[in-house]
Amino acid sequence: METQTVEYKRCSVVAASGRVDSNTAPAFEEALKKVIDGGQHNVVLQLSGVEFLSSAGLRGMVSGLKACKSGGGNLVLAIPSERVKTVLDLAGLTSLFSVFDDLTAAVGSF
Amino acid sequence: MSINIDVSMSIKRELVVPGSFEYLVTIADFIAEVGCEAGFDQDTIFHVQMAVDEACSNVIEHAYCGPSKGDINLCCDCQGGEWVVTIRDKGRPFDPDQVVKPKLDTDLEDIKTGGLGLYFMHQLMDSVEFTFGKDGNKLRMVKREV
């Protein structure tokens, strides 16, 4: 699993790729936390490269969403892979997140 | 290491790995290999990979109470469109009734994601059975071809 963060004027984009499982979820969550703790509460989480997402990764996403919302911002999802969509649906959490099929639209939502 | 036990109109394979999170990818590869060989479709393989990943994560976290405390033994038995996965460990007894249920269908502030792994296992597999005996925990999960 790898993450890459790009800062924009109104938000930060955290792009994750690979497997987000119990082994890698701590690093995934830390990447989100670093952005949020740095004062940016508008976050786009790009998930096009995530081929596997376990409950541990999903917990990190929910924690990130809660932190962003409590800071007056939001955490939105961009281009989730089919596997990620399946996991969100399975947990019944799809409606919890704003989901964009285009990165520009996700960034532009802030 | 993957061991071919017996192939006679069925596929039966076994994998033993240390109970550490870095072996979850090895386990996922093993499941994919068995599923492909048995002719299951990609969605079925993904469902079994997810359920097994959650089960093995639970073994490490709850049965062994941390990584590198013991081995995880996986056995796959595929026959007649039915895929039986048996996972054994020698950790402390695991009682699924003691696991809190996730609270998902609620407002964001009230969402509780504890127990999500067990919830996924039940959602993804056709049956999930836990037993504990003198040899440790045994989890038997069955997935039938859709």
C-alpha cells in the first residue's frame, strides 16, 4: 500500500493504492491523520488504485470522515475502484460519503 | 508453504503461515490460486479472500492477542461448486457471541465499526461456524458458487 498527498488551495488529495488491510491500515490512517492534524479538514481520498479494502481500512476512512466533519470540513471519495464500492455497499456505508467518479469534480466540490 | 494434499475430482490445499499481519497478502494469494484452479469466478474469489482476511486478522488480534504468537493453518476443500475454508489457530478461545455488533445504519457520530470483520464474514459466506477444542480454535466457512 502506498499513499501520496497533494495539497491544493481548498483541499488536500490523498491518493492510496494497493492493499489496505490490517497490515497496511495503520499507515493509511496515519496518512489521513497527518493531513487533518495539519489543519486541512477538506480531504479528497482517491481510491482508484486500491485493489483490496478490509474492515480495518474502512474504519480508518470513517475515522477520517469524523475528524474532517468535526473540523468543519469533509472527506470525499474520488474514483473508488469496484472492489472499494463493493466493500462500502457491504457495510452499508456508501451513503455516508460523497463519491465522485472524477478527481477534478471531487476537488471542485470544496 | 502451500501443500497439494490430494486431487481426485476435487481440490484440497493447505497453507501454514505465522500469525502476523504481513502474511495476509500471502494468504490472499493462496486463496486466489485455489479459487482459480477450482474454477470459481473472480467475484466469488474476492468474497472468500475478504472473509478469510477478516478471519485471519481476528485470529492475530483476538486469539493470539498480537502478531508472531503462533501459526495460522488454512485448509481449502473445493468440490462440486462448494468451497470450504477451515482456519485453525492455537490462541485463546474465541467466542463470536462476545463480539460487539457494528452499528452502521445510523448518523456518523453514532457509527460503531467494531465487529465489522465478523459482520463481513457472515455477509460474504454461506455459512460461518466457530468451534473451540483442545487443539485450539477452528473456523469453518463455506462458500457456494452463485
